[in-house]
Amino acid sequence: MMTSRKTPQASNKSKSTSHRGSLTKFARSLLDEWRKLGLPLSNATIVVAVSGGADSVALLLAINELIRAKKLTLTIVVAHFNHKLRGAAGDADARWVKSLVRQLTYRIAAGSADVKSRARKQKENVEQAARKARYDFLARAARSHKSRAVLTAHTMNDQVETVLLNFMRGAGLDGLTGMDAVRPLTIASETILARPLLCWARRQDTRNYCATKSVEYREDQMNFDEAFSRVRVRNQLVPLMESFNTRLIDNVARSAEILRQDNLALEGAAARLLELSSTPKESRQNSNHLRLDLIKLAPVALRRRALRLWLMRHRGSLTRIDLAHIAAIEKLLVSTKSGRIIELPGGATVIRKGGFLQFCASERGRP
Amino acid sequence: MMTSRKTPQASNKSKSTSHRGSLTKFARSLLDEWRKLGLPLSNATIVVAVSGGADSVALLLAINELIRAKKLTLTIVVAHFNHKLRGAAGDADARWVKSLVRQLTYRIAAGSADVKSRARKQKENVEQAARKARYDFLARAARSHKSRAVLTAHTMNDQVETVLLNFMRGAGLDGLTGMDAVRPLTIASETILARPLLCWARRQDTRNYCATKSVEYREDQMNFDEAFSRVRVRNQLVPLMESFNTRLIDNVARSAEILRQDNLALEGAAARLLELSSTPKESRQNSNHLRLDLIKLAPVALRRRALRLWLMRHRGSLTRIDLAHIAAIEKLLVSTKSGRIIELPGGATVIRKGGFLQFCASERGRP
């Protein structure tokens, strides 16, 4: 736990560093990534999510270092969310973060929710419910502070854990690319969610950086609860994999970035295929007819992506659509019979009419 | 160890099965895959690699079942390779396989090599040297028996182990697709290497099938030698991952197949990009000039694949070419200066001349 004696030291130290005009390596790396991600350098309010763990404390301290060194001119709002999963320990974390933020003279947005009862009500597991509650809170904080971006402190280690969890579930390319370094906070939101540590910082780097700033961070006791898959990945699976290859974290994180480029290329090609296959009579975006000739000849990977994209546009989401539905639609493509119908979960249908597929919304969804 | 009493029973049992006209599930699955892979059903000689382990014994027994049931009309040559890594145990395996093959009345091609001293000479690890020696032997066996195909008994488990080993090394999409179910045995060889168990059989299925045929198989003691990465993946990593997801083997093997489609689509698109970017004056295949305009605008994933393919064609291989070389060539694309040179390992160079890249073979490579 951080003592109140130490925080002002950290803050002073940052100031003295800026006077010398030299940044720490950690802050320099953050600034490089900040520019690479196109995050605002001035005249903006940024929400920084801080749990009190080493990762988020390091992110906050490094932003503080960059602000004191006049590399950034931003209004910082620190958002702390208490999941109410750990009783007194969670409350102590909240107090600790508030004290740190006060000493750094930033604003704080604190929130809490009873995640356990939310999980029970929504029939979700506690991890999912905690994640949703946290992101809802961050979206509210961004709105009320008119923030252009919300920052989280996910590291390369978090990225590799995500990739591994997806890998074990049998994910496709999309899942193996892991988390995005930048994405809209929610669908169509103007606020972005950015993870400026994701592509370069290891968890150990954040601990070391906190140590150089003489700031102790909080140890989240949930990190030791092996009921959570992610904790077991972190504490058991990654160490075993590192015994095969000591550069595992770097290797897998780098692969994820390369696979991301592969996925982008495929998604781009599928979008072009879909555009070419949409009927020209109507506005292409809204056409519910799809020409079969091109899509039939396309490589499987593009055909399936184009079909998903087409369903996404007309159905609004891909919830409960799995490979079996896509495969059924693919069978329509080669079927010699017109008039065959594929029913999708929720009631919408896809029908083949001559050289076209037609999407029909469910009765419920119709006006 | 199999007793001589048991083998004839197995053989007789296969015959009696065929008399009933009903195949075991394992043999039926093999036949389905056999057709899917386009393997010859008659009038051909096939080399089947048999170590004596459950996987290869199951493959041989299932082929035998299909032959007795007149589903296949093929000449079978069983190839057994003694790596001379385990002294008397290896020799006993060789005798055991010979006895099984004699009882099934097939031909045998037996070979051996001192893999350890080969590894020392070639400065390879023992796993690599063993693999090379084995495949050299299989290629010789295929040639001398005029065989159209060599079959190995790799299972879904082997596939997942391969994917995991590649994953930990930081492989790209290509590595994550694992082994091919069918490929040319060697580059440009007319003989194919096929793995007809790869996409559907779990290791346990092969053990169970051997048990139903009352044939005991050999336990390779090397499967317990944890000095081999693959053995540790099998005995430690896969079981740990299965504790996260019991369907791990199916999930990862299925992902590998989907990723294979993704990779095919990207490779196809990159080949088209390369074709469009090759200069029209000369024969496209041999042109050592590459137009920059199209390749510059292509998505990173396609650009890099097209550049690799271009180097592959002119340099003959991608040995010792890594991402750093490709990235250096990519920099040439956006460079404003003509005349900059990238040196490749082995002496070949890539130079930018106006709107083109030019490949120059090394002096040594020139006539």
C-alpha cells in the first residue's frame, strides 16, 4: 500500500525530471505510442481508468510526467470503479486512488456497482458482469466530462492472456488479434477507447516504473483468485509457456499485430466483394439482395466474411449467428433450387431467388 | 508389445468384418477422409509410414480393413524407419512391425540411420535430424516402389501440438494453420504426402481402434523424454490447456482449418497483386522488375506476402529472410530517392529505380 508520505515525492520527482528536460524511458515510450495512436496532445479532456494496480498507476504517473514536462497539455480525469467484490479491500483501493489523484491534483470520477447481484440477475459470470459494469461506468464518465478518449492500462501481458483465452476457445483470426489499441468506446461512439501500453509495455515494466517513481501500488487480491480463467492463464499457463520460449510475451504480442494486418486485408477484400455483389438498382448499402455469381467464386475465407458482413448490415448484429448458419447459406449458393429458405436465430430469413440471395427481416423487426 | 498370437486374429477379424459388409466407425471415417483428400482408391502403390505406435498401427489396420472390405484396391508398402536413438528398443520395434506386416501380408521397406551422429555433423537438434532422416527415407521408399503417395498417421493431437509449438515461437498465419493434410512429399515432387488422420482422429481414437482390433501397439519411450519440446507440449501444456477447455483439441484443430482458408485467400490475393505488379515487357513469371504503384497502395498483409513471393521467385528460397528485410524493402517503396540498395543474406540485392524495384542475384549466383 502506498503511504501518503510517498505520493508527494513522486509528484515532485516528476517535476524535477521535467526541469532536467529528460524523460524516463517509460514516459518516452508512452509518448511515442501516444503519437502513433493519434491521441490528442493538447486541448482535450482524457479519462484515465485507474484501479490502483501497477499497470494503471504507471499509466497515470507517466501521463503526469508528460504533463509536467509540457509534452501533453490535457485535462485529466481519473476514473476509478469499485466492483464491490472484495468488501473492505475494494473500499481501501478507492480511498488510495483518491488520495493519489488528489496529490497529483487531477479530477476524479469514482463509481461503484454491486457486480455480484448484477451477474446473478443477468445470468452472467462475475468476470463478464464486472467488465460490463466497468465499461458502462467509463462511458458515463466520458460523457459527463465531455472526454474525447478513455484510456486503459492493458499491457502486452494482458494482450497475450486475451489471445490465449481466445485461442483455447477455438477463435478465428479476429480473436487471435486480441484487443485493439484504439477503438470506439461503444458502437458508433465518438469517444475512443485507447490502450497506450498494449503494444509495448510488459507488466514488469509498469512495476519497475512505479518503483522508480517511488510509488507503491495496490495488489488486487482478485489476481490470486484462480476461479478466474484469466488469473489461471496468468499464473499457470503463461509461466509454463515461457518455459518453452522465454520471449513468449513478445512473440505472441507481435504475432497478434501481424494477424491484425491479415484480418484487415481480408475484411477489406470481403467488403469490396460485398459491394460488388450488392444489386445496383437500389442504394448499395441498403440492398437486401445479393448477387451470387461473384460470391460463389470467391475464396471461402472471403465468401464467409462477406456473408457475415451482409447479415450484420441487415440483421443489425451477428449475435447467435455461428458457422453452421453461414455454412447453410453457402449451401444455398450452390443449390440448384430456387425458393429454399434459411431461418436465422430471432426469426429473420435468407432465401435464394434465382441468381440472388434475399434477406428478410423477422416479422417482429418489421414496422 | 504385440504377441504373435494376436496379429493373425486382427487380420482374421478384419476379414470377418468385411464378410458382414459393415465397417468400423474408424475405418469409415478414414474412407471418408480418403475420398475428401482425393487419394487413389485403386491401381496404385501407397507407402504407409509405420513406427509401431498406436497412431500408425491404427492407420495400417484401418487401411487393411478397407482393403479386406474391397473399398480399396491398392498395393501397400509399409515403411518403417529405425532412428537408432534407443538401441535395443528401436530394434525390437523394427522386428515387431516386420512381424505385423508379414501377418497382414504386405510388403515392407525398412530403413535406419544413425540420427545422433547426423545431428552432430549437421549441427541440428536431434528432433530435426530425426525428422529429416525419416522423410529422406520415405522419399527413397516412394521412389523405389513407384508410389503415388506416402501416408503418415499424424492425428489432430499432433496438429494441435504443432500449432502450439509454432504459436509459442510467434508464428504468423502460416504457422498457425499447422500441418497440411496433403502436400507434395518434397518440393515439386509428384508423390504426395498425405495425413489422412490429421483432420478427424484424436490420439485416443487410434488407441481405441487398436484395442477393438486386439492389436497391442508399441509405446515409444521417446514419448516420455521431456528433453523434446513436443513431448512436453503433449504431456504438460495440452493437459493444462484442456483444464481451461475440455474441447481444446477440437477447437484448435478446427481453428487451424479456418485459418488455412484465410491464409489461402491472402496468398491468392498476393499472387494476383504480384502478377499485376510484374512488368509486362518481359514474361511475367521471370521479370525481375516490380511496379511500385499498386504494391504501395495494397494492405500491409498483401504487400508483404507479394514481396516475399517475389523474392521467393527470384532468390529461389526465403531462407534467412525475416521481417526486417521485408520492412527494409517496404521502406524503399515510400523512399523518394532512387538508387537505394537493400542487401539480402547470401548477397542478392534489391534496388529501387524510379517506379520499380529490381532484384539482382548475387555475383556467386550469376553465370
